[in-house]
Amino acid sequence: MFENIVSVANQVIILFVIIGVGVILSKTKVLTKERVAGLIDIVVYIVTPSNIIVSFQREFKHELIVSLGLSFLAAFIVFFINCVNAKLAIKEKNPDKSCVIRFASAFPNAGYFALPLQAAILGDIGVFFGAAYIAMFHCYIWTYGVKLLSKEKEKVNLKKILLNPPIIGIFIGLILFVTGVELPELVLSPMKSFAALNTPLPMLIVGFYLANADLKATFSNLWVYVGAFLRLIISPAIALGVCFLINADSDVTTSCIIACSAPSAALSGMLAQKFGRDTEVPAGMITFTTILCVITMPVMVALAQFLTGG
């Protein structure tokens, strides 16, 4: 198991090196808020969908469809439990802070942080199974997540769920996978090039957020520590139990644990600002959980690999 911890830790540290570059670029004003907004659009609209579609370009096998279905089931159950746990455990009296801490506790950085690590540890198959978690992430974000943060009664926006670029990428990838259609090299090669950006660009974005976070507001709030514990320890532990219950294989389990042990979602701060909630606490919690995950993530992922024989 120690070897597994070292292996995963090495991958996490590589990500943190890139994050460090993002911090330096932010401090030297090379990365600005406007430039990061552009990078986010590139990641969301081009890089992530390309990465997902490329991961689905593989020979159709019945067992892969079954495993993908188990990935969807595990993600659905874990997200549901995460949301319930956050509501029961976070008792912050300020409603503007309470809702964002619950949000940041329940929702991991499944795209920016988890996807590059899934690719690094498991290869394309990690992204293949990780796509299920991304899909469920967006389903919960634009239903329960929006309801949690909104000060007014919000209707479920089915359009935002279905027309989200990563979801579109999953639909396209699934169709190509099931039908056995192979993309021509003229299309697949550029997509692979875009997919290769899935690690550096998101990590630079995370570095920008780290450099601009108000840690004082974070460390002075007790409930942030509770939320971080839920995010980094309880969530992957629940995911591990769920994967055992549904008899998921090693790759499915490892992919799920990587997603569940990721730090708080970058959308925590973005949506908090959109709905007029506290923005300092979620930004700090993103920073806090990102720093802590260099320790917790290798342990949780290595434990999953050890127990499943991965």
C-alpha cells in the first residue's frame, strides 16, 4: 500500500508544481481575472469535451457498458449522501456562508482536478469512467446546487444540464462508443492535442485562485474545517463503501475515489458570486481543501487501489 501512496502522491505533486506556476503567473500579473476567464472557457468548451470524446474512442465491450453504468450509479448515490451530510453537519448561522460551505463540502472539483489525475493514474479508461461523475456533478449542480445557493425559488434548468459542454461531450462519446464509429484521424488528432491540455490549463486556473484567496476568512470559520473533513475524508470513504456494495471493479472504484477525494469545486466561488452569497469563504475553502488534498488524496486513492487489488 505504501508504494501506492507514493505513486499517487507523485502524481498529485506534479499537479501542484503546475499549480505553483499558476500562483507565480498570478502574482506577476501574467494571469489576470480576464485571462483566466478566457482559459476557463477554453477548458469548458474545448478541452474537457475533447478529452471525454477521445476517451470513448475504444472498442465496444459489454463489460465496459456495465462498468460505466456502475460508475453512474456510484456517483448518483455518493452525491446524494454528500448533500445530506453537508446539510446535517454544517450549522453555520449566517445563511450566506452556510449555503456556500455546504455546497463546497458536497461538490468536488471533478473536472479541473480529478480528470487530470484520473488520466495520469488510469489512462483513458480513468477519463472514460470519470465522465460518469462529471455528468452526475452537473445534474446535481444545476438542480440541488442552484436551489441551495439561490435566494429565490429557482426552477430546475434542464436546458443548462443538457447543453453543458461536458455533457454534450459525454453524449457524443457514448454514441460513438456504442455504434463503434471511429473518428477520422483528421478530426481525432486535433482533439487529442486539445485533450493533452486537460492537465496544465486547469491547474494554472487553480493556481490563480490559490494566489487570490483570503485565507484569514477561511481559517477563522470553524465550519470550514468541518466542510473540509466532509469533502476530503468522509466523501471518499462513502464512495469506497458504495463501490464495494455495488461490486465495482478496481478501475471504476479508483476513478470514483479520485473524483470524490478532490478538493472543493471551483464553481463554489463562481456560483456564490452569481447568487449574491459570500464569496470569500468558498474561495478560501477551495484553497484550503486543495492544499490539504496533497496529503489526503494519495492516502484515500491508494487505500482504494490496495483494497481492490488495483
